[in-house]
Amino acid sequence: MEAMEPDTATEFLMATSPETLDLLRATAQEMSELCGISRAEAVARVNWQWEGLDLSGEDEIIMHEDEYYWALRIYFADVLDWRPTADRSDWTPRPGPPAGSRCWTV
């Protein structure tokens, strides 16, 4: 299946439906708050994860999880404890997109 072009009116590099766009924005916000990173870095990480995919369908698989799940899965190499109260201070973040990458849209 060929990937659709992203909606250039958003900060994301993938085609979205209104519902998936809401989830991507909520995921970036959650990642920023949970992981102590800027919104710009969180958006770049979401773009890095799903760049070029078509997330505009009615029943996208990513909609089966919430922003908390995706924030942790995108940011950390391994999620060792899913509890909101988990101590994540020694968890290893995944490498983010390189500076200057097109994933940095904010």
C-alpha cells in the first residue's frame, strides 16, 4: 500500500484522520510531560516513529492504545513498568531523530 502525503497544515509527517491527529498530539503532550522533553522533541519523536505512514483510516491500529502507552513506547527502549507511578529515572531513552532531520517540524 502506498503511503499518502501528509496534511501540511499539521506538525506531523504522516496522513492522519481527525482522530489519529488528536492521538498524535495527545501523545506528544504526554511524552513531553512524562519524560521532561520539549514539545518540539516529542513531536519529532512521533514523526520519527511513524513518518510516511498513512494513519488516516477508520480503524488504525494505533488507536487501540492511548497516549500514555505510545508516549512510553516511543521514548523508551524498554518499558519496564507500566504504572504511572513507576520510577523511570534509570530507564534508557531511545535515540531521537538527528538534529536537522525533517522530523523536527515545531
